[in-house]
Amino acid sequence: MNSPFFDSRYIKDNIIYGLLASLGFAIPTWIYLAKANFYNGYLLIVGSIIFVTIIIIHTIRLTQKAAANQIDESILMASFMPVFMGVVLSIIFCLMLCFMYIPGFMTGHSSETFLINSPEGMNPKNTGIVMEIFLPATIVDLGVGIFVAVLIPIIMKVDK
């Protein structure tokens, strides 16, 4: 098959870029959890920006490798794969970080608020911090990643 979705070198690229994108989100999350300060919430947005930047780089390289008339469903599917892989790996990495840094993460029996300077009712039973980390890891990264994975091959299409 000549589809980049099934080509082994594109699958290897998808795995590499999916892993890089998930690490691009997980490293700022790690810094955020290590500092445990509510005012450092911008690090989660920085992680999403790094995630999307890596997806953009992958999609541009994939589109340039494809033939001039091959911008079709196969390129779109091949550009979706690192987005899905990156989101799943980001969730796994963030879950491991939450287990390491948040006391009583799964039980919700932490005696005090985990984050410094957080609002009073933000963290009952760790729900606030979980939503603050996993919402960008899933909704933001998936939505923006799919958006750029669709938009870039259309923009770079040679025969308009």
C-alpha cells in the first residue's frame, strides 16, 4: 500500500512525534506540580503550545514528503495519528505525575490544599487540580491538534 497511514516509515514518525508532543506537554506539567503554586497555571498553556507546535512540525514534514497530488484522506489520517498518540501518552504521563506529587491523589483524602495560593474551594478531594491538568491534556490538545492537522495539509496543497 502506498498510503502514508500504512507506510512503516510514517508510522515510526507518528510514534516519535506523538511521544515528543506528549513530553512537550508533560514537562511543563511536571514543573507546575513540582512548584505546586496556583500562579504557575500558565505552564499548562505553555505545554499545550509546545504540543501543538510539535504537531505542526510533523504535519508540515508529512505534507512535504507526500506527492503533489496526494493531499487527501491518507495524509489527514497520517497527521491525526500523532495527535491521538500524544494525547493518550500525555494523559498517562500526567497521571503518573499526579500519583508522584499529589498526596492522596486517588483517595481524595488530602488534609490540605495541594496548591499554594489557590482559591479556597478549588481543591475539594483533588478535583480542582485534576480538572486543571487533564482538561488541557485532553480537550485543548486534541481540539487544537486536530484543527492544525486538518488545516496545514489544506494550506500547503500545491494544486488548489
